[in-house]
Amino acid sequence: MPGGDDAPLPTTPDAEAVGSLSGPGDADPGTVVWHRSDLRIADNPAVAAAADESDRILPLFVFDPGFHDERGAACDARIAFLHDCLRDLDRQYRDVGAPGLTFAHGDPLDVLGRFVDAGWDAVATATATGRYGRRRDDRARDRLGVEFVDGDGLVRDADRPREDWSDRVEAWLAADPFDWDPRSVAVERVETGVTPKRVADAYGIEPTKTRVPTGGREAGRERLRAFTDRIGDYPGSISSPVDARDGTSGLSPYLRFGCLSVREVHRHVDERAPDGRGKSMFVSRLYWNRHYTQKLLDWPGWLDRAVNPVYEGFNRDRHDPDLVAAWKAGETGFPMVDASMRCLRETGWLNFRMRALCASVYFHVLQQPWRIGADHFYEHLIDGDPAINYTQWQSQCGLVGRPGLRLYDPRKQVRDQDPDGEFVSRWVPELAPLPAAHLDAPEKTPLAVQREVGVRIGEAYPYPVVDYEAAKSEFRDRYGAAYPAAAERLGEEAIARRASLSGGIDAAESIAADHGEPDADPGSGSAQAGLDEFE
């Protein structure tokens, strides 16, 4: 993100402002609640713990330059959504009689250190993070004594976290939410001059995406209520990119930023939605949300390294910047892929079947390095969650070593999911004059038809950048040659722990025993989960 015209924001609050919160001889000022991706006051374990332990609490959010400046990996629209969530969190505190949320700017440890030096304790909700976040939290714990409170349903500090995992998550979902009484504590606030708007101005945040939802708990609760009323239509809406826009819940960005907890969404749907396939399908997606977040908790390397060492660097020797650029721009010559990539860039959203299609074509057909594609998705998705984005990219690409490689046919997806051409015509308008029957493979459109409608393939719209059948066959041969070794490596305990399969280490060892043979077929066995299954 480019810098704005304003002077850089200083690290705030300063030590004098923090010191003014404590009276003379006050040895125990209170507890700072460090909000990160838990932007709510209900069912929040850190808020509840702080209110239980102290008579005074100070809710704090720190704008970290590492996320907002040019090093940040989020598009401006996701940052703006975050800022909506923060304004809403400030209102949540004010609605219970508190003065609001303290906004700060700078290295979180420097900011927290000023409070700790003044005698404050600090508490935060434990979260699954990548390497940067894990190092930050470790330093906060070791240097500042920050207490990280569990409460997200994930299994920590267990030798085999996947043993009885489903039962544990089910018990957590059924448990009472974390609660606190705002009347029992004094809530403090420091005026720092930092606001979401000032941060946006300082870092030149200028969102350009369209149809981006409003962030915050209030907007999330309204979406939850509306979706519960129409949940019966959910199964028929998840695959088509047109139907999914309004037919799915739209809750993923609100869960990603913690405006709503997974548990409260589950409870609301469980108590208020009519029984049926829609309800059961959606509830299963909440379990998958926890499943993939558990994976990142178990191994933060999901964000930057192939789970299975055999596939580390796979496709790297075929890196072609022109193919990558065509994929990002939506100019591959495969209309469903191109429509999806343009939709992603314009709106920051895709239904998961289209995410799976784009990932599959990128890795299996264009045969490009997975991280570049996963990073592009993470940059543009409003609901970009590292735990879900990167683990699902690796799963879809086949970098774990499980049997059952899922390759998507981009032409078949047009016929199955957009038979009338509504989605393709909306996002690839240069093809709109073509009859819908030709939108799955425009390059095969008879020249007479092209002349009649005024669309010349190769001019108005490109020919496919690769031959699909030849590329798919080549990839399967390359991947299959490496698969037996990958299956065998999955049987090693260290790699099995990385993979964090739902069946645990035993499941990984079973795959190694069954498929770690020279002639093993990666297409055999139970199919691995695809991105489209986790709506």
C-alpha cells in the first residue's frame, strides 16, 4: 500500500499518557485486553478473563505497520473491512457504558510494553497464526508476560491433537459462551489521536473493489439472521457462482475477523434454523472451519512450505511469469477461470467451487508454483484467512500426499455451473455476444458464428494459453511419478504431524502403508477434500 500525504503515525500511546491512568501508589492498575482478530465483546475469552481477574480493563487494538504498509499482504478493501469492524467494536464497548476502544499504532510489543512498564497486566485470545504471528506472540508472552487465553475450540498442548478431536469440538460448540458483566469492572480508555480513518489516510488506503460488505458485528448478525431464514436453499446455491453470491451465508469475513464466534453462529443456526439438508450442510462447514484452523495451529509452515517434502518446489522449474500474469488478469482463454479471476479482483469474493477451479487450473494445468497463486488469493479475498486459504490451496494442489487428486475441467464447469452464460458474460463481456453454447470453449466457435456476432477469438479474446488435455496429462504423469515417495514420507511422524489429518497420525501411516509403493496411483483411494466442499 502506498503511503499517504500525512506524516507517519507515531507509536502511541506515549508513556506519559499510559502513566496518567494510574493513581499514586496504584500497584495494580488493571488488565489490557489486546484485541487482534477477535473483534467482539460477546463470547470473547480474553474479555471474560480480564473482567474476572481485574477491577479495571482497557480494551486495545494496535495498528501494526507490518500489516498496513507496503509489506502488508491484504488488499485495501480488506483493510477497510477491518476498519469497519474496529469502529463497530468501539461502539460495542460504548453500548455497555464504557468509553470505547483504545486505538494505538506501532509495534504491538512496544505499545504493550508501555502498559506493562506502568504495572498493567495484558491478556489476549490465543489464535492460530503463521510464523510472524507465532514469533510475535511468543515474544509477548516471554518478554511482557502477556497471557493468551484458549477458547476457540482448538486442541493445544496435546501430543496427538487429532485424537477425539471431533468430540472435543462438538463439546466446545455446545458449551456456554464466555460471559462478563460490564457493571463489574471499570473500563478505561486512552485518547491517542489514532483512529481507523487517520490510519487509512496515513497509509493511503483507497479501496476500489465493489460489492464489498460492511464490516462489524451488527452487519454480521444481520447476515446470520437473514441466512438462517433461507437456509433450506443453501444446498442448491453453493456451486453456481451466480447463485452462491446471495445463496451462501456471506459470514466468512465476519468469522475471519471474529465479529461473530463460530460457536455463536452454530448455536443460532442450531436453535433457529429448520432441520434439513441445508442446516446439516452448513453446520458441517463450521466444523471444517475449525478443522483447517487446527491445521495451522499444528504447523505454521502451511503458509510457505509444502506439507510433504517430496512436493517442495513442485512446478518451480516451470515458472512462467507470462502464464501467471494471464491467470491473475483473467486472460487464460478458459472463460470460467477468467470470469472468476476478474470477479475476485473486482469484488474480493468467489464461491469455493470457483476458488477450487482457479487453483486447480493454476497448479495442474498451467503448472505454476503454488505459493504465488495462494498469495494472490490471500491478497484479494475480503475473507482472506491464512488458516483456510493456504491449507486449502495445498490440499487442492495435492501437496499433502493424500490419495485422490482433484483436477477441475474448466470447460465442464461452464456447462455445469453457468449453462446460460450469465457469470461468464458478466465478467468477460467481450464474450457476451457469443451464444451460450459456445462459452465453454470459445476457440471452437465456427468462424461464421464469430463473424456474425462480431467476436474474433484470438483478437477480442485469447486462445487458451495451454492445451488443456495435453497439460493435464503431462501434470498427472509428473505428479504420479513423485506420488509413491510422497505417500511414504507421509508415514513419518514429523510429516504426519504437519499434515494434521482428521484421522491423525494413524491415518497418515495407513496412507503410507497402502500407497507408498512404486506403482501407487494418486488417483486411487478416497478422494481428498476439495475447496468447494468447505463453503
